[in-house]
Amino acid sequence: MGITLEGVNYTYQKGTPFEGKALFDIDLTIADGSYTAFIGHTGSGKSTIMQLLNGLNVPTQGTVYVDDMAITAGSKNKDIKLVRKKVGLVFQFPESQLFEETVLKDVAFGPQNFGVSKERAEELAREKLAMVGISEEFFDKNPFELSGGQMRRVAIAGILAMEPNILVLDEPTAGLDPKGRRELMTLFKELHQSGMTIVLVTHLMDDVADYADYVNVLETGKLILSGKPSDIFQNVDLLESKQLGVPKITKFAQNLRKRGFQLERLPITTEEFVEVLKHG
Amino acid sequence: MDKLILGRYIPGNSLIHRLDPRSKLLAMVLYIIIIFWANNLVTNLLMLAFTLVVILLSQVKLSFFINGVKPMIGIILFTTIFQMLFTQGGEIILQIWIIRITSFGLSQAALIFMRFLLIILFSTLLTLTTTPLSLADAVESLLKPFEVFKVPAHEIGLMLSLSLRFVPTLMDDTTRIMNAQRARGVDFGEGNLVQKVKSIIPILIPLFASSFKRADALAIAMEARGYQGGDGRTKYRRLKWTLKDNLALLSVIALGALLFFLKNP
């Protein structure tokens, strides 16, 4: 199950003078229960792929399979809506989607669009707000009165309340302070451990190394590398030539190797590096 | 949105493109005044001929103008038919039950139709051949003399160019917010009217919120760069009134004079 892209091409504004091709023959699989990361430069097609995963865009050519549902160029909106329930999409700066009078109502908005009763939706909202660390005293506040970090959490709770099986995150920690960042990344890790499939679009290589178990590298609309982070990050020079970089500790280890330190494989996390130093 | 040609600029280097935006704006105002003198066949043909000549001079393809009229055709026809049915007088041409079409009503309807058509053609010409920014400059410059009456000319010009500048940004914001809400299960443009109107709220409120935030940030950024109003401010793009601008205005005035003598009293 999970999500599979087969021969997917995407052209935006087709048939107008502004036509442009964003994705070329993408084949990839996001396994059920995996923590898959997408990395790539601006304009590499990351955002386009994200919107293909839950049917906001339909492929111009090829097929996107979400579980057993297929999305093609001719898919109807009604069928796609089922996909949107399964695949929760957290956009960059999701706080800009808040609009209700109270925090609780805003979080309960999503599930109600998928036919959940108002009572059940509020129950879900309370549960998910607690999960993202928003305490009860904020439930009846206007979301616009909250701080930026709190708004972000409320918006993420709004997606979680739809109870998706797959959570797609587009740079979810952009603009947050280090503490807020760590807390959110820990939340996503816990969600993953409880069985949710996580898709993370990021340009923070350390996050990829610390959390993801699979990574896809995109460049100008093409998939150029994919595999386990520990394998992908061995290609330090290639990734650096694509302006993507590698985790800090990997770069450090590579510098050590250049000066004659014996290292068979480059570690991608600090823990791994400590292990190597201890046991050789 | 792609269909709306009004307000879109087509780059070019024709005589019309090179006119000072002020003379074009003034010509537009004059044109709208004198069009009310076109109340018979000769005067209308004269107006049409003048408009077509100017369109030819602009070297912009005629299809752009047809596309400019298209989205308005509904309103034009509605008004025309209204005029035809509710203006009474002259001989009765057709009578069905209480609906009576008279010769006076018919000519009045034709007049209204021409008026709409000509004004849309001419204003489309203005926006197709003038960049929005130079139009804003023209407004500012034309309002300058009224500053003695406390008209804030510079501020009005600035407001115009700022709002024009932010049209594409707002469009991007709208697309982004719509996508975010669609991901939360909102169906736009589906269901009955009440549902359709309700689905607009989740776009409008975030859009307002982000616009206010943006306006605040812009104001601070402008002040940080030393902006303090129009006094003593120089311009990078300077407007230049030349002989051809005099000629352009004169031709519209001449047309007006001609119409004044040929119109029905």
C-alpha cells in the first residue's frame, strides 16, 4: 500500500503561454509506515509532488496510486476527496489557513468537511490539540490572538483532526525557534512510531538524517537519487555540487577522512559517529 | 482570469504606446465627455471611425479588443434590451401583450449599445498600450495642480501603484490559501448557492489577515528606507510632454467640435 507514482509528468498552466514542465517521468514509492523525506533545491518540483500526493494537482501523464485508489489526468473531484481524507497535507506556513472564531472550531473544521458529526469533530479537535501541546485555556481563544508558534501547532492539529493515514509536511518547522522545532519534530516522530506514514519535504539535511528512513533527491523535476539516508549521504561531493549539502557531522567526518583518519563509511548522526569512534 | 483583457498591457513601440500617459488619460476623459454628443448616425460613425484609426495606429491585434469586449457583452446586452423595452415614443413597431417596442426605444437602444462599445474599446486601448505604473504616474502628475486644494496627489498616485503592484501577490496568496483549504476538504464551486458562499469564508478571512500583515510590513520597510512622503522626491521615470501629445489632444478636441456641430439638438 502507501503511495506509488508511476511515470508521472506534470505540466502547469498547460495550453497557455505560461506553460512549463515541472515533473519528468517520476517513478517512486512511499512505503506504508515509512518516514520518507524529499530534498531538492527551489524549483526542483518538491511542492508539485506534494500536491500530487493528495490530489490537489492531478498528473498530466501517468498515475498516482494512493492505497488502491488511482489518480490520473481524468480523475473526478468526488473520487479525489477520499484521497484527501487519507493524505493530510500540511503546507508551508500553515498558520495562514486559520479562519474560524475559536481555536477549537478551526481544528474541528476539517473533519466536518468529510462528514464527521460536529460533536465527534470537537472531540477529535480536543484530542489533537492536546497532542500538539495546546492547553485547554486556548481552546476558546481567537486563533489570531496566538503567537506564531502556537498558530502553527493549531494548524497542524487541524490536519491531524482529519485522522489521515499519511501526513505530508512541507518544511513544517520553517521560521520556528530551535525549541519549537525540536518539539514538533519529536511529535512527528511519535506519530510515525504510532503507525502513521510521514512524508517530509525539507532542506535541513540533519532532520533527514535524524528522522527519515528513506530519502528522495529531486533536481529540476527529475528524481536523481533515492535510498536510505545513510547510503545517500555518502555522496557528499555530488550533493554539494547540487547545492544541497549533507548533515554537519557527515561533513565533519569527511574532513577527518581527508586528513588521513580511517573511516569506512561516513556517519550521518552524532550517535553513529560516537559509535564509530568507540569501536572503530 | 486569463480572459479579462481589461487592465493588461501589451508591450509595443507604436505612436500610441509612445504618447505621454497624461495625454492618453486626458484624451480618455475628453472622449467620455464628447461621446454624449454622438446622438445620431453621422456622429456615431465618426466616433467609430476615429476609434478604429487610433486602434490601427496602436498596432495591437484586433483580437485583443474583441476579447476585451467579450466579458462585458452580457451587461451591454442587458442594458440595451432594457432601454429598448422601457423607452417609449415614436411609432410602435411591434406590440406583444403589454410589451411595446417603439422606434424611439429602438434608436435609444442602438445609441446605448454604441456608447458602451466605444467606451470599452477606447479604455481597452488605453490599458493595452500603457503600463499600469505609468498610468499611476499620470494620475499623480495630473492631480498635482489640485494640491493647493489639499488633494493628496502623491499619496493617491502611490496608493494606485501599490495596489497594482500587489495584484499578482494577492492572486498567489489566494491560490495558496485555496489549496490549503481544499486539503482540509473544502469543495469550491460545488453544491447550492448557500454552500458556495459559505466556502468563500475560509478564503476571505485568511486573505484579509495576510493582507493586513503585508501592508504593515510594507509600511515599516518603506519607513526603514527613509520614505517620508512626496515632498522633494525625485522620479526615476519622468513623464515628457511632447508635440505628439499636443496633437493627440488636439485631434480629440477637433473630433469633439465636429460632433458638437453635427449632433441632433
